[in-house]
Amino acid sequence: MQIRTVATTPFTDQKPGTSGLRKRVPVFQQARYLENFVQSIFDTIAIPPGATLVLGGDGRYYNREAIQVILKMAAANGFARVLVGRGGILSTPAASCLIRKYRTHGGIILSASHNPGGPDGDFGIKYNGSNGGPATETVTEAIFAASKKISQYRIADAPENAQATELDRIGDYKIGTMTVSVIDPVEAYAELMESLFDFGAIRSLFKNGFRIRFDAMHAVTGPYAQEILVNRLGAPSTRYWPSQPFAGEGAMRPLPHPSAPPHRVVAAPADSVMNAVPLPDFGGGHPDPNLTYAHELVEIMYGDDAPDFGAASDGDGDRNMILGRHFFVTPSDSLAVLAANAHLVPGYRQGLAGIARSMPTSAAADRVAKELGIPCYETPTGWKFFGNLMDAGKVTLCGEESFGTGSDHIREKDGLWAVLFWLNILAVRKQSVETILMEHWARFGRNVYSRHDYEDIPADAANGVMKLLHDRFESLQGARFGQLQVKMCDDFSYTDPVDGSVSTGQGVRILFTDGSRIVFRLSGTGTGGATLRIYLESFEPDVSKHHLDAQQLLAPLIGIASQISELRQRTGREQPTVIT
Ligand code: VG1
Ligand code: CO
């Protein structure tokens, strides 16, 4: 194997955001751009002799090209082995699962997650450490520092065409002395799910006519959902998928199978899994499972003859949206419901060590933690802040309001895991999603919650709003707005209880005396302009109001948020882009 050392000069913009480095595809296609960042990762993580790397992505545009480059760079930088998902595919939770199962020296995941894909869409790359979780801020800062002074990268010469073929076949091949092991992207993950949940109970649920609709949004979870929900759990499907769905683009299409059991062919008026074929541009959609971008599913779940349960996941499979018939479960409530019902699920029957939620996530889970007598931690936004707490055994369940839920079974949020957790609860409780929520609120009270996103606004306007809010901290103190009075405001900062690291500037909080709050934050995952997120929360103990719409209940807070941020004047926007 010929190893080349290629001279390069730094790019100045390779600072990872909330979850890895995300840029438009053409930015990543610039000569040396990907190579510089990958070399900066390898220069930071000190690769020990004999080390293995996990590698895979969500299949979006540029995934295959990037995989080839990274394999050759891994060989040149001293990795002994790379475990790569067939076709270069791994969901984010599956990658985390593999890093832990095979105790590798971390992994590289190629994804811009919920951001759109395609030639003009977004691409992304992130490094996960040997615990399977996103690199901590300390590591991402070191990678950024390395990217600013990089002068060369190392890459092996290997014939591209031969390798591209190898990538679609399960088995080992070599690049120089490094072994590339092409593995099934679904198997280890599916096994882990079977070890946590009562598959027998869920199977009976489907056998008794329970109907589900899972929207994979033409992203990575299609084959995972098909294998787990349809093949292993017997959810109705009119289509049969080959057991090797990733054997190249053509073979990714579902095939009719002559020996498929009759119920899979005729009984279902529609498939349990929709938009199941992963596409490099997600079929032109925005693979973000929320009420706006997953509208196809939302229409089905609010339509006549809606299924009993609906769910969707995002580009890389770590997010989840949960719906009942004519009913939406906020992610914050979902975390609380999972916590309150964890004792019904085999993998969590022994109890929870604690719960963690990101700061903007509602306090619904805190109420459950209190009743269970376990601690509840409040972290900044981004899954990387949960890793230390899970590694230290302080928490079992974690969640974010942004459709992220997970546990210490891996170190990433996990979309299908959340779906299976819900199915397990539904199989045991035999009630509707709506009834489960109504009973939950009757017991704990309802944390009424919503997030308003203003996407793609000029960066200057967004920064202006944040500065204005900071400047108003003093005058807002004690201020009255109708019934509400401000108790305090600050910019959230967090001291990690495990390693003592401090993260500042994590979001402006305006807390009211009655427990309501408004949070303002700028997104750290976007690639164009700025996205301002406004998080709104109030507490409603009165059962007679629990069925009311969140927007209606939060109207006073929405008004205050608009008034104090001067949002309309500064951005010209009348309405949020997305309301969840
Ligand atoms: C968003 C969410 C955050 C999540 C992150 C990555 O970040 O708010 O909760 O962890 O996306 O999710 P931001 O900085 O845009 O608010 V994923 O599924 O895109 O990796
Ligand atoms: Co994601």
C-alpha cells in the first residue's frame, strides 16, 4: 500500500456545532475539505496500535464518496480495522451500538441528521468516542483547533472501483494492512432491541389487529423498521423486503416475495412502514419528524380510519415523533411517560438510576423523577452532554424536546428504541395513546409545551434579538405582564457533575413566578442563516383544561415572547416556520 502525505492549508470554518460539522454538500466537495476535517479528528484522538473504527452514514448524497476517502485515510493513519455498514450505511444509534459491542476506538458517522440532503442539501460528519457517544465539547474544540493549524493529511492509494463493489458485500477486504469488515447494518441493533423489549407481547398486539404507521421519511430507518417491526414483530406489510436491503441502490427497492405469509400480502390496506426506501435526497423531503415536515403521516393519523399508533424518525434514525389516533405526544411528555411506565418494560424493570433532560425540555420528566425518588439532571442542548452522566451510572433515561429520547443502552438518542418502548407499554396497558396521556396528566399535571422555530433568518437579526434580551435582563427582573411576573432571567450555563467542565451561553431563560418560562436559543445545527428557537412552557394542574390545545393555553407567553424580543420588527416574520 502506498501512503501519500498531502500538503494542505486550513479552512477556518470547521467548528463542530450541536452535533458534528454540518455544511452544504458543495462545501464538503471542495478539494481537501473533508480530508482536512478527518485528519483533524485522527490527529486529535491518538490512535493506539490495533485500533478499530466504526464507519457509516445515513445514506444521504455524498455518503459513498466520503466513505471511500475516510477508509483510505483510516488505513494511512494506522487503524487496524474498520467496521463499515454495508453500502456505507449505519443509523446513528446502530453506530453507537456497534462501537460499544465491539469496544472500538470510536466511530465516524456521516450525517446532517434532520437537515435536507441532495446535491444542494446538507452533509455532516461527527466523531463518537469509545463509549459510543458524541465527542464531548473538549474533544470537538480540540478537533477545531487542529483544523486551524493543519498542514498535511495522510491517505492510502487504493483502487476506487474495486472498493466501491466490495462495500456492497458482507465480508472482509484489505486496504494495505488494514482490514475493512463490511457488516450488516441492522443485525446487532435489532438484537439489542430484542434484549430490551418484550417482543412476544408486541407480536401479540399486532396479531390482535393493532395498527401502526411508521414513517421512515425516505431516510435511514426504513430497513431497520422493516426488519424489526415487520419481519421480527409481524406488523402488517403488503411488501416483502429482502434480508439484504443495502446491496446497492437498485436492490434497495422492496421486492414482492412469493413465499410471504398471506397476512403480509392481503390483510393490510396499507403498509406499517411508509417511505421505507432510503434515498440520497430523502425524496426531496426534509427528514425531520415533526408536525410540519412529517405532514404526510400527520394527515394519516388525524384522518378517518387512522391507525392506533404513528411514529416517524429523522435522517439518521436518532429522533422520534410519537402520535396516537388524532393525538400528538410532545417529546417532553413522551420522556415523562416512558419514565413513569419503565417498570412495565423488561430492560428497565429493575428501575431507573436517574433521568436527564436538556434545559429547554419541559419539566414533565422532573415530576416523574420526583415521584420515583430519583435524581433529574438539566443539561445544555445536545446529546453529548448526557454521555458523562450515563457513563457514571447517574441516569438511565435521557430526552430532548427536539424529538430525541434514549437510554444507557447506547450513547445516542434512538428513534426506533422509543417506538418499541411505546409499543411495549401499549401492549401491556392495552389503552390508547390518548388515554395514557390523559391519565398521566391527571396524575402528574400537564406541562403545557410548545417550540416555535424561526428558520433561516438573517444572522444579524438573530444575534440582535439575543443581544437585546441580554441587555434587558436587569429591567425584566420582577417585571409584570398581566398575570405573570418575571422571577429571574439568565443565560444558562452548566457545570458537568462528572468532569467539572463548564459550558456557558446555552440559552436565555426567562422564568416566571408561577413556574412558566420562555427560553430563547440559536440553533447550532443549521447551515444557512440563523434559526431562532423559542421554547414555551407553563404548568396546568386543572384536569378540565388538559384536553385544550397547547397554542391556546400558551397564548399569553407567546405574546410576551414576541413583545420582549421585538421579533417581528427585527426579522419581518409574522409567524414561526415550524411549530411543534
Ligand atoms: C437540534 C436540537 C437538539 C439536538 C440537535 C441534534 O440542535 O435542538 O436538541 O440534539 O439538533 O439532533 P439545535 O442546535 O439546532 O437546536 V440531530 O437528530 O439533528 O443529530
Ligand atoms: Co438525527
